[in-house]
Amino acid sequence: MAEARTIGSLPVPNVQVLAETCNGGGEHVPERYLRTEASSDEVIASGDSNLAIPIIDLGKLLDPQSSEEECVKLGSACQNWGFFQLINNHGVADEMTGNLMSDIVEFFKQPLEAKKECSQQPDSLEGYGQAFVVSEDQKLDWADMLYLQVQPSESRDLRFWPTRPASFRHSLDVYASETAKLACRLLEFMAKGVGAEPSMLRGMFEGQGQLQGMRANYYPPCQQAADRVLGLSPHTDACGLTLLRQLNGDVQGLQVKKDGKWFAVDAMDGSFIVNVGDALEILSNGRFKSVEHRAVINPNKERISVAMFHYPCQDLILGPLPEFVKGDKVRYRSTSYKDFMMQYFAAKLDGRGHLERLKLE
């Protein structure tokens, strides 16, 4: 188990301020942000639909006439890509999304001193800053973030919840409630798509111990070295399911790794980008894949996104569910989900490394 002091993140420079200085020609991008792999890795453009993450239509999932076919498509997307874009009738109203996005933009627009009121503390993962910084010499991401624990409501640490704009807390509360419902609905369809019992998988993520977190990401432009910095290091998500919305659809940055290559994601207006997390890969005994993804930077435009993380119940012993082991061997060690999360957040982002360590030979 990691020591308590490693749960937080070491203090790092504010990237938004740093970007303004560098983009104005005042100084060079510091060495700690420069990475050779940012420009050397092969990236597949998103123009060809055969080389893009699948698109799933929630309207078709809900329609009895098309549900079975769309469920199979969904199951295939989770097995082969670990990512999909969700369109149509997803139940999260544009007004709800717009309200939260507007409040997040207003938060990041504030002077640094105002945002510092929500700064991360040594004893917490929550707040404004940058996560997963565990040493003084590791490479840093070209981004600032705000992470908050949203559910259960009694776990909220309001030290880190912005009071400006005044509507922020209400906007997030409403949005979180609707995205949690959507995540549970998707889990049912995902199970159905691979022939498993729908309520069984959903039951791991709802009830009294349900956990949900929110991370707002601000990726400033980098005119000097956009091809040599990363907005977010390659990683997998520790949760079960992530639902991502992007504010500026004309600025793309998310990339997904498949077959050793990076595939650029072209986020569609109004869609959710959904991905399988580590917990869901383990629960499904590897049927669903938690895949590496990263964020790259635009030289001239900022990008803002909001990720909602849906975790299994906090008292869960995390291991393959019997429903997914039928006719197969157990492929992952069981562990306390609380320990799993502690170890995940106590290390720097490391591709699939954390997940691979739980695999059985």
C-alpha cells in the first residue's frame, strides 16, 4: 500500500499562465514538458470511418426493433476498441451540458489567485492543479485540471468546489445525476451485447456505495512546441466507465491506442465519447478492453473537456464476475477496490501498467 503522502500530487507550475508566457515569446517551453514520443509516434487520422472508434446510437439501443443488432455492435466496440461515440437521445439535455460547460469556462477564465482557492492539497486528489505528479523530475502534462468527487454526496469535500461562478455546484449536481443514469443504462446494454445478464453488471455500479468523479480539463495552446508536448500522458482510466464531453468541437486532441498505433478521435457535436475503464475490464474478465489514450495539444487554440468517471461500489472486492468466466479461465487477481484505487493514484500515469500487474499468467 502506498504511503498517505503519495496520494496527492506534487506542486507544479500553472500551465495556463506558463502557456501565456511562452506563446507571447517571453520564454521557451521548459524541458520538463518536452517529449520525443509526442512527435515520433505514428498517428492515424480520423477521416476513414473504418479507422475510427465506433459510433453507437442510443436511440437504436432503446428501440426494440433495432436494439439487439445495436447491442451486438456495442459489445464489439467494447471488446475491440474500448471506446465509442454515443449519439442520439442519450437523455442528457443540451441545456444541462451547456450550463456546466459555461461554468467551467468561467472557472478557468478567472485570475490564478481566484482559482487557487480550489488548489489541491497534499492530503487529497481533489482540487485544481495537475494529478499524478509523484517526483520532481518526471515529465509534466501541458494542462490544468479540476478534479472533484461528486458521489456519494456525503463524500464531497467542498473546500475544492468552486464558489465562482455561483451556479457551478448546481450545474455539476444536475449533470452528474443524469450522466450516472446514462452510465447505468449503458452498462446494461454492454452486458446484453456479449450475452451476459444486464442487471448483474449494472448492480456493481449503483446503490448506496456508488462512486462518481468529475475532471474538467483545460489544454492551453502551445505555439512553440505543440508537437513536442502532451496534454495528458498515455494512460487507462481506473474507473468502470468514463463519459467525456468536449466543449470546442473544432479543436480535436483525444487519441486512442489500438494495435500499437494512435488513432485520432474526431468528436462529433453533441456526442459523448465513452470508454471502458480498468475496473470494467477486470469485472468482465477481459471481455471489455480498457485501452490507453492520451491528449495532444493544438498550437493555436485551447481545448476544454469534462470527464465523468463512474466507479464500482467502494466496498467491492474487484475481480472477474462468474458470469464472464463461464467457459474461460480467471484472468485477473481479485483485490480490494479501495486498494486498487490507492495504488493507481499513488503512481504516475503509466499506460496499462497498473492493470497489467493484476493479470494472471
